[in-house]
Amino acid sequence: MAQKLDGKAIAADLRKKLSFEVNEIKKKFPKFTPGLAIVQVGSKEDSKVYIRMKVKAGQEIGINVCHVQLPKNVQQAELADEINRLNKDEGIHGIIVQLPFDSNDPIDVNLAISCILPSKDVDGLHNDNAGKLCHGILDTEVFLPCTPRGCLELIKSTGMEIKGKSAVVIGRSRIVGSPIAELLKWNDATVTVCHSKTSNLPSITKQADILVVAARQQEMVKADWLKPGAVVIDCGINPIPDATKKCGQRLVGDVDHEGASSIASWLTPVPGGVGPMTVAMLMQNTVESAKRHLKKKLVTNWNIRYLKLNLLTPVPSDIAIASAQKPKDVGELANEIGLLPSEVNLYGKKKAKVSLSVLERLKDKANGKYVVVTGITPTPLGEGKSTTTIGLAQAIGAHLKKNIFACVRQPSQGPTFGIKGGAAGGGYSQVIPMDEFNLHLTGDIHAITAANNLLAAAIDARMFHESTQKNKALYSRLVPSKKGVRQFSDIQIRRLEKLGILERDPNRLTPDEVSRFARLDIDPDTITWQRVIDTNDRFLRKITVGQSVTEKGKERSTQFDITVASEVMAVLALTTSVEDMRERLGKMVVATDRAGNPVTCDDIGATGALTVLMRDAIQPNLMQTLEGTPVFVHAGPFANIAHGNSSILADMIALKLTGQDGFVVTEAGFGADIGMEKFFNIKCRRSGLIPSAVVLVATVRAIKMHGGGPTVVAGMPLAKEYSEENLELLEAGFSNPRKQIENARFFGVPVVFALNKFATDSDAEIELALRLARESGAIDAVCASHWSHGGAGAVDLAKAVVKATESPSTFQFLYQLDLPIKEKIEIIAQKIYGADGIELLPEAAEKVELYTRQGFSGLPICMAKTHLSLSHKPELKGAPIGFVLPIRDIRASVGAGFLYPLVGTMSTMPGLPTRPCFYDIDLDPLTMEVKGLF
């Protein structure tokens, strides 16, 4: 007599185990709950019965089962939209569609299933999962179909060894027959698949040690079809009339149970056999999916494919190196570093936007180590901070095998086509594709241009309309009646709140309130908001607007800045969320009214529109290095009048993705006296992130210049002093690196001195520079050759940086925000620059009084001075002393959140040189490759 394969009992035991497993997970992660979505089309009652069974099982285990019921008239596209919504829902780990559909119009089941992400296809019916099963790829990522998996568990529960046994499957459906045949095959059984067209079926089944029947024909398999002692799994469920039953029918399987029970060794009952196991396997797949999701969320070590470099000597041009390296598809990279498909918006195959939702998903994950790369006061040629940032990232990732993100600024089109060239690094330490990096990328700078210029247009338009209309007409146009109803918009309500006007009915404002609300009364001479363009165009440094006769003589002088100098760019770099960005955009001060009050973007009414234009730009851009390590390219604020660092958001996301044992390397613009100081006092203050180490980049060339070497001019040959050994110049010039090391130590952060090696540097010069750096307080000093050797040339530097981050952090800010404006400036000038003090010139003194009165004195300070000297005079090299720093003016970037004192004349619109870079740039019309970018 056959033993009963009790699916109910086995399923109940499995549910208990799953419940225990879920409870253990929730002890560690209380907010985490596995989620299953069941999508039903129509309202078939028998389908609802099955759904209720699944909901009950889920509740017993601790799974949140969501029943999504769509109407009968739902269209295929609407069903796909709903499934896509569930794909993106981080609380849903499994999705199934309840079959059959009960719809008015035909719905393609295969299309519907293909909409489900394979990683959430807990029914195991998606082509990706089915294909893996077919090819025997039964890895940790595949989902096995629920009924076949349940059948396999039932067979295993008998104690029979499947290996070497003869198995017959009757039925070849994609849901049961075909997948159970594949499962048995990959468990080493010899499998025969039969179906309605099979001849001599009884003679075949009689050879089966294991028989699985899914034919949908009631009691088709008779006792004489069976091999004595066979294990029989009956997947059939067929209703037949039965007057003894209250419902008038009973369920039977595809096997004649009365006869089979005398021949088989094990037999599943109907009902109570395969059915409960199918539901149990659905629950197990859902829990497994939730665990995979959690593991990915908490992943510590990335499974990343690094790219091999083909090093050539001499080193080819940057564009030649970049073009010769084939980058990974960015989707592959995103998956390697733990991003979910719903968090990645592809822009082609090599770059992508990353959703801010990553921060919410990984909010409980510990941050990685935070390293800032800065430099000594540079020559006009630059000393390789960007190249070092990328080379260091390649070394930590591809060579030390640690999680690493580089976070760099997006380059402006201005220098790309002007004199400097691109900013993707150089040599064998670059971001790729280099041409896409330097040209448009994903359009962030264009979005900033559009937002900035919309506000500029709004300012002039508002002044024009105020000057040509009386109060009543102006107010009527600002708050028009629509279909007989008049109401304030949200941004207008914010203006009412600012003015202290309590009334919210537009028809009930007093004449005085109407005047105060409608008239901004901007003083044209105080407008600080300029138009911008991402091109070096010197003839836009001073322009006149309003010359058309239609503007009725409302001319005024103004100017264009380069886009990266826009406060919108600084806002983007310092924001921490969409809500925060909108708040900051609204606070941007564009002018002063005639009563001396600041006029903001909120007052103009453009905040919401600017936020919309910046909707996509706020997401960091994902790219990769030449060796396949990830890079975030995001924001590029002007390093003079702004803080010159990439975005806080990029750093925050990168720190979560790398995890506690990982590293994020970010670059600060210009020398340490500017970029690093602003990184600490402005960026870290705003983000709350604690830096772990500083990498101070120097070259023998720059150190010699500070020791009295000849003037270095971009585009001109270097003097022989820079190519020949000269230890005296080097030692004299070390006053500058020594001061910059001291500057970093003011903040309590360990410093690693990185000497960017050039071919002309002698061994004696390198040894002297490294010794002097250690004597000056650097925790370590290392020579690196990443430009010529990629990450391999920066391995020693990488090891030094990793070790430095293990030192205890004593990070502190240089000043407290509640100090008076003048005192904060003095602290920076005296401690960081080495000045004896400061001199506030009349215009600057007036601004100190104005900003204090307007309530802006508590903002941090963002010094705007030359990057070519620690002082205000570019010609003063080394570490000047005995000077007084003149402050000629102070301006406010209230939205970005800082005041910027002007030490000298700051050009916010660079000009093109006699021979710009664009002379060499072209496009190959056959290959579409960019030529001559460098």
C-alpha cells in the first residue's frame, strides 16, 4: 500500500521554518518585511480562493502580501504600468500574476510575465528564469517555478535518491511539465517527457521510478501503468460530480488513486498534495527574494570586473588612451556595485543617472571612509589632482580589491574648448568615455543654464511690468480670476507669509497689502543675478539689455557669467535632497529693494519652475575609470566664487554604496588653501560627513617654482630648472607644501603627501621631497606614477591612504558660524594664508553691515582669491608672510549658503585665447569618433 505524501504536513513544517527565518531577520532589521504582490485581473471567484490561501500563508510566515485587483476592462499597457510600479517598489520582493486573467479584452500572458523583473519573478515563469533552468544554471539568482519545486521537495521527502533513477513526466506545459522535467534532469535522473501525442504511454510509464503527472485528465493514469514501488506525484486537480458533497462535486487528480495506491510506494493525495506545496514554494521564493534584496542592500564586497590596461611607452595622448579602452556597459557596472535596476536611469550604454532613492534604501548602512584629494599651490599647468584622484581610485579598487568610488566635478565646456582642455584625469588614470565626460554628459550644465536664465528673464520682466502698471492692474494680472475663482498659488502664499499678511482670500487684501504683495520695487543698481552661458565669451563680460523699443527705455547694464559660476550650480553641489534644493533655490537673493530688503527667487515666483528644470540634474552621473572602477561625476561649481567641489549627494550615495570597509575619494578644486578649506568649512559642515584623510598632491615642478624657479606660463616651454636636478630650489620651495600640510592639520585630519612623478624628476629630488613632507607633519609621503602606469603606479599611495584612514579622527571646523563676518574672514586669512590680518575696503565694510542687518552673518565664508598664491598676489610664491589681505567686496550666495569675500578682481567669464583648443577638435564622419579633444 502506497504511503501518503502529505503535502499539507510538509508545507506546514516549511511555513514554520520560514516564519522562524523571517523573525530572525526582523530581529536584526526591525523595519524589514518580505513583500509579495499578487496581481489579479477581473474578479473570478476561484482565483480569489487561491489568493486568500496565499494571503493566509503569507500572514502566517510574516510576509506582507499585497493583493492588487485590476478591473476587467484593464488594457495590456495598463497592466504593464502596474507591474512596472511594483518593480520599482522597494517594499515588494516578489510579484506574481494570478492566472487565468478575467478580462474583457485579450491580454497576452507571456507579455505580462515578461514585464516582471526576473529578480522579483517568484513564480519562476519569466523567460530569464526559465532559460536558466533549461540550461542548468541553478545559481543563487534563479527562481524555480513553484509547483515543480514543490514536486521536487515532495520526491526528496520520500528519501529516494533521484540520481540515476528513471523519471517520466506526463505533460509539457511551461508551468509544470517542462520545468519539472528540467529539474529532475539537473538532479541527475534520466527523464522522459510524454504528452497527448505520445504512443504506447502505459509501456513508458511502467518503466518510471518517478512519475509526475500533469495532464489535466481525470484519473487518466491507471494502476497497470505503474512500476511497482514507483513514487507518483499527481499534479492534477479535476472537479467531478459527487452528490454526497454539499457543493455537488469533488476533486480528483490525473491518477486513479484507488488503483495506484496498491502499486506505488509513495502517492500524493488530491487535494492536499501538490497544491499546498505550490503555495509553500511561493512563500519560500518570496523569502529568498527578500533575503537577496537585503543582502544586496548590505553588500560589503562588490563582485566587480576590472578592466585591464595595455600600457604603452611613450604614453599616448589622453584621447588615444581613452579611445583604446572599451568600457563596461554602465548597467553591468551598476549591478556590480549594488544598485537596483529601478535606481539607474540609463543615458546610452556608458553613463547613467542614479536615483536619490538609494539613500533611503541604504540609510541603515554604515558609510565608507571619506578621502579628499587636494594640492599645493599649483603652477598654471596644474599638478594632477584629478589624475591622482582617478589613479588612486584605480589602485584601491583594481589592485587592492576594495570598494572604491571616485567623485569628481563635471567639466565646463568653457575650458574644454578654450585653453585648459578637459578634466577627466590624464594618461592611464582617466574617466571614460572621455569624450562623453567632457561634452554635455547628461545635460546637467544645460539645465543649470536654463534655470539660471529663466530667473534672469523673470527679474527683468517683473521690473518692466511693475514700471508700466498701477497697483490694481498689476495685482489683477498676478492673481487672475479663473472661471470666476481667484486664488493665490503656493509660492504666492509663501510671499504673503514673508510679508506677515494673514489674509488668504485675494479679494480681501487691503490696498496697502496689495501694494506690498505686488511690488517688489527692485533697485536695478543692486541686481546681482546675471545671465549665464557655458562658453568662454569675453564680449559678454559687459552688455546692455532692454534696447528694443518694446521695452520702453528700460535699459540697464549687466553681464554674462560662465554657467559654472551660477549660484544654481553651487546650490546643486551643496543640496542634500529635492526638498532642500527647492528651499535653497527659493532663498537665492537676486537684488535688493529700494527699502534695503533682499529680493529672492521666491519673491519673483520662479522657485517651482527652477526646481522642475533641475529635476534630473540633481541625480549624480555614473561613469567608470579606465580600470572599470565606478565614478560619480556631478556638479562643477566655480572654485573661485563658489566652493569648487563636486556634489554632496554624489558623496553621500557613494559612501553608502561602498559600505563601512570601502572608500570614497573626492577632489577639491585649486590648492588646499582654497578647495580643501572650503571642502571642510562649507561642504562637510553642510553634509555632516566626517573626512578620514587628506591626500596632498604636489610635483617637483611646482615645488621648484615656489623656491624661486622661473615663471611657468601655459603654452610656453618650461625653463631648464624644471627638467634638471636642483635640490636647492626644491628645498626652498617646500615652504608651500609645508604650509598646506599645516593647513590640513588645523582640521585634525591626517595628511598623505602624494608626489606626482614626472619623467624628469631625479631620484634625489624625489627622496628629498618625501623626507621634507614627513618632517612637515604628513603621516606618510609617497611617490606615484599613475599617469604612466595607471592604478599599478599608485598602489603604494593607495596603501598609505588606507592606513591613514585607520587613524583616529579629530576633525574640527576652523571657525564657528556665530562669529562676526569680519572675524571669520580674519581666521581664514591668518591661519590658512599666513596673513597678519585683513583690511575691509569701504564696499566690503558696507556689505558686512548690510548682511548682518539682513540676517546673513551666520553663513560660512567662501573666499574668492587667486589660486596661484597663498596671498592675494599671484606673483608671491612659497609661503608669504607679513602681508595684510585686502577685502574689496563681499557678496552673498544665500541659497547656496555662504558669503564670498572678493580679495581681488575675479573674472566670472573667461575669454578664449589666440589659439583655443577647438582648433584641434573634430569628428570623424565615418566612425563618429571625437578627435583632438586633448
